[in-house]
Amino acid sequence: MKLTIDRAMLIKPLGHVQSVVERRNTIPILSNVVLKAEDGQLVLTATDMDMDIVETVAAAVMEPGMITTPAQLLFEIVRKLPDGAEVEISAGDDGQVKISAGRSSFNLPTLPVDDFPAINAAPMACEFTLAAAELKSLIENTRFAVSTEETRYYLNGIYLHLADGQMLRAVSTDGHRLARSQMDMPANAELMPSVIIPRKAVGEMSKLIDEYEGDIKIGLTDSRARFSFGSVDVTTKLIDGTFPDYQRVIPTENNHIMQVSVAGFKDSVDRVSTVSSEKTRSVKMKLSPGSLTLSATSADAASATESLEVSYDGAEIEIGFNARYLLDIANQIDGDMMEFALSDSAAPTVICAPGDDANLFVLMPMRV
């Protein structure tokens, strides 16, 4: 195998594939990236057995061939080469691959291509297309609430499904908060299965979406999902579990409505929570007509209060929340104002942007 490629063309796909590779692997081949050179292009493939990424990039191929070499080591080498460098990759029969650029030269070990696990390329039962901005909205409005608690593994991802036969909906929850984002059902998605996209795959897709404009092709089966971003294909196993009936925890009778400036609320919560305990990060909200008072205390007798003007004309309510959760949700609000629908100090609160039917957040209160 022998090819040359511009450093800028190589660093981007290498960055994508090496982030899929697990840092600590008991199976050596899983630390490697497959480099396949043919027909004027270089195809890079990596997997952790749960998720595969395949990316194609143009290259000047002198001798076609295929090798595997350590993904992170190759990425670090290319990353440290100067901008504009022309990178030559060549492999002989000595079990090594040579990386050359200018006066720099590196020899890396290889492992047999036959040891690399086969990538499942079976057809998908359901395929449809979303604009990158649409998928980005579904992911970014829900990924922050994905649980990291491994015992409830079925919460370790985003639940993507059809709701009411006409909406494509993404939901996540960690038991303390819930995020829901939805859009009109795209064409050809009528038969899509309900799936749970794992947290790691969500993170990788989020990075890819930030760099991509255009349509994303989505393919689903009961056990796999494939997302195609132009020259990049990400295939992931799905979480094999049943997502809970989240509709039951979304209150529908909360009739105490408060509206507040997003920027003012975020700044106030951030300031007041400075004194709250690192462990609980709790902030008390006291609502009275036209006014919201935020307060926090710490175990060593520090305290803080701050008042905000709000739109509210209901009964007085005192309720406590985790400050970090409040800020996470406020960061997802699209617009200048955010709306709280409350019931009492012990009931879940619904938060959204006024008039936004697509995105909704539910937050459980805490004792303060």
C-alpha cells in the first residue's frame, strides 16, 4: 500500500475514528484503525464492537492495499505535523507502516486485517432522511439529561420513537429531570421501531453534526442504527431494554405559571448557587406575585439571596431545585423568556420557552 494525502484532509477523519476507539482495550486489534487505499480514496474504519465508524476521503493512491495500525498513535503523529504537510503512508511486507512528511518519518506496527471484526453492513428495515439542523435539535435538547447510572442501563441513551403517529420524538431522563424534543414525522419513517441510542453514539454524532451541513440518512432496525453524514457512516448497536412510560411523569395540571428572562435567571442562579453546598447545589425559589427570590445556604452558615422581576400572579410557592439542573435546562431554552408551570413544592415542574410545543423539560424538586 502506498498513498499521499494532505495533512488537513487526513486529520479530520482520523479525529473522528480515533474517538470511537476505547483507550483501554483487552483486544489489541480494537485499538487499530483500518486504512484501505483504492480508486483514489482512503477509507478509514474503527470499532469498539458496539459502534463502528467508516469515513472516506480523497487521496493519491499509488499502490492499493489495506492495513491496520494504532488509531490514537497515528492521530497524534498527524496532529503534530505542520500545516500544509504532504503525508505519505506506505506499507511493505515487514509488518510495519511508514508515515513520512518532509523530514519526519515514523514506523508504526500493524496487525493482520483479517483479525479486525467484520462490520455489519446488512440493510436497514427503515430508512429516512433528516436535515442536520433537525437531528442536532433533537439531540442537543435531550442529551444533557441522559443518565450515567449503569444500573438503569435503559436510561443510558436517547429514546427515539414515533409519538401520536405523527411526531418524531426524542426523550431522555436520569430520574431527576426529563427532556423531550419533537418534530413532524419525516417522510418514510412510518414504520420506524422505537429505539434507545446509546450515550457514546449520541456524543459522537453530536460532534459530527457540528461539522456537517446537509441531509443525514438514518437507518434503523430493532438492534442497530446507522447515521450517514455524507462521507461518514456511524453504525451503533442499540440499548436492549424498555424505556419507561415517561408520559406519566409529565404533569398536565400545573396551573401556576411564571415567566422570567432566561439571561437574568441564569445569572442569578449562578451567583446565588456559589454559596450552596458542592454536593447538593441546591437553590430555593420563592414565588410571589411579580417577584422571584432565589436563595441558598451552606453548611458553614454562608448564605445568598437575589430577587428578580417575573410575570406571575399566583399563590406564594417555595420550591427547591438543583442549581446545575436549572442551568442545564435554561441553556436549552431557545428565546429570551422561559416559562415555569408549577403545582406545589413537592410536585415536578414543567419548564419550556413560552409557546414552544417542540421542546419541554420536567424537573423534580428537592428539599432545601
